[in-house]
Amino acid sequence: ILLVFNDCGSVFKKLKKEESRDFGKLYNYGRHYGITCINLLQDTMQIQKEFRTAAHNNFFTEAVAAKKYFSARDSVTKDTEKKAQECISKILNDPQNYSSYYKLLYDKNLGN
């Protein structure tokens, strides 16, 4: 099962409330039951740290969002942040790549 949440950043702030506890369980433990959640966000800082750090794969389409994510360092080490900033500069900030629609993937399990 694939659940796609499009532009729901503001909704995630409400998920810590008692009535949203079941959704939090689904979001955090759904993978054990074959459920995958994908969030399409303009700013990863719109969601709480516990949801942000639970993500195993992050795709970035713009340098600003990627820089914010890695500079917050709540999900990555300082070394990973440094490597990520280099990749952001080479991939997302390079004007030659704008028309090619290059994206950046961070795989938490691989650490790169």
C-alpha cells in the first residue's frame, strides 16, 4: 500500500494530539505491514523532527529545501551534512543542470 501526502506540512503539526495517535502509529510503523508513506513537501521543516528523522529516503528538487534539511542536522551527522552541501552545490545549484531536472536523493540507510 502506498500513501501519498501532498502539501500536508501544516497537518503534521496537529498529529501529536491524542486523536491523531493512530495516524502516528500508521506513519511510523506502517512499513512493518507493507505500508509506505510519501510526503510531498515544500519545506521539510514543516513536519516534526520525529517524522522527519523517520524517513529513510529523501528526494530534493530544490537547493533551498535540501540545505535546510541538512543544516538542521537532526537527522544527519556533521560529516554527512558536509558531503550533502557539496552535492547540493554540484547538482542542484549548478545552472547547467536546471534544464535537466536533476534531483538529489539522500538514503538514510546508506548514509549518502
